[in-house]
Amino acid sequence: MNQKTALLLVNPNARRGRENLPQVRQLLAGAGIAFTELPDGKDATALGFLREHAARIDRVIVGGGDGSLNGTAQALLETGLPLGVLPLGTANDFARTVGIPLDLPSAIGVIARGNTVAVDLGQANGHPFFNVASIGFSADLAMSLTEEAKKRWGKLGYALVAARLLAGSRLFTATLDHDGRSEELRTLQVSVGNGRFYGGGMTVHADATATDGMLDFYSLEVDHWWRLLRLLPSLRRGTHGEWDDVRAFSTKSLTIRTSRPRPVNLDGELKTTTPVDFRILEKAISVFVP
């Protein structure tokens, strides 16, 4: 009988990806987890490999940040294989959302114990996302923050680039359709969250989880960027919905339109543009958790 094996995907461009790969291999072997890796070659993709070798793969283990996880979402949806997360990125917000420890030995111990939970995914114009989608400031930040800056400066890189962008940011107009209503808003950023954390420790909503079957929307409708400084503590706690400058609600689907196409940031990756239709995919994939 053929032994089942894990597909190991470590993003070499993740902040701690390449340097930790030898340790990841050693720890997996020590935990008794057989694994294989994608063959070298630019045409090798997780989805293509899984389609070809599905019969002998029993789980997918991803080492990297939220963008690395996002790149495997479609493959996980198609195959139904469970996901093991090795938090090797800059922010690791999804790992924090589901309670995965941030040190490698403990994270691999979680996978070895085999306990899984079914989590929701968000979907934007058909593109799945784990944590959060955003239009406006965060999308501009994703465009401006290079891989080199993320690896070199980590969360400090986010802060430095964000401060520069904020000083020159402007409000934009968007039309929001949800739950049988249509609203027009002037905003610095709109975000649609599936998980709890994003952006290196900001909180989508104080009560948000990746298993509640809801999308959490908020819009930062501040008229001056410096007013965000007053909001920052609430953004970290997820209580920003209590402020007059913030529009917040939970829903299962919504549509956002803008006068010209604007990029949509999904888990740190720019994957689509407005107009954008959001929906929740309930209990879409299984994840190894403590």
C-alpha cells in the first residue's frame, strides 16, 4: 500500500522562507510526516501537481505569510485536502486568527497531532481569500511595499511605507450594495474581512472569527489622515465600528463599485479590481489547529 505524503510548499520569498527550509524539512522528518516538494521549474504549480498526484497526497503544508496561503486557496478548494500552516511571513495574520503558534517546532507539532477545523473563506470576483480584502489605502500599500522591503524591515517596513502614503492619501467615492440596500460613501479605505487579524495585528472586528459564516465590512470615512491616529488603538482592538468616522456591519455578500477600476488587495496580493462582488464560502477548507 502506498504511503500517503504531504505536499510541502515553502515560499522562498517569504520573510523567513528560504533560511528556514532546512529546519522545516528536519522537523517534519522528526515528527514522522512524509513530504514531497514541487519539482523545480517555473511551470510547476500546486494545483497542477495536486491534480496529477492527488491519490498519494493527504495534506498541503504551506510555509510563508498570508500571500503564500492565498496562492494555494484554489487548490485546497478543488481537492478538499487539509492545510497545515507554517508561519514564515511578515505578519502571519491567518495563523494568529486560528491560534497557530508562531514558532516552527510548535506549528509542526500542531500538524502532527492531526486536529482540524473547517474554516470559511471569503471570495472576491471568484478569487478566494483567507483574511481580508481591501480597496483604497491598503491596496496602495500593497503596491508600494516590495518583497525586499518586507524581508529586510518586517513590520517596520509596513509602518514606514504606510506613514508616507497616509500623508498624501485622498478619499474616494464608492457605491455599496448589501442586504437589499444601496449606499454611497466617501472613504479612505474599505475592508471586507473573513478572519480576525490583518495588516500585522490590526483587528477586522472584535468578535470576528474564520468560522462564523460572516463577512465583516468596515469603511474608514475620515476627512483628514491624522484623525486615523486617534483611531489606531480601536483598529488594533477591532472596536473601530463604535466611531462616527467608521461604517461597519456584518453580512454574507456585498458589491462595491467605484467610478474607475480600483485594485482590490486580497491577503496582501492584488488579484482583481472594482466592481467587485464579495461572498462568504462557509466551512470551505480544513486547517490543522491546536
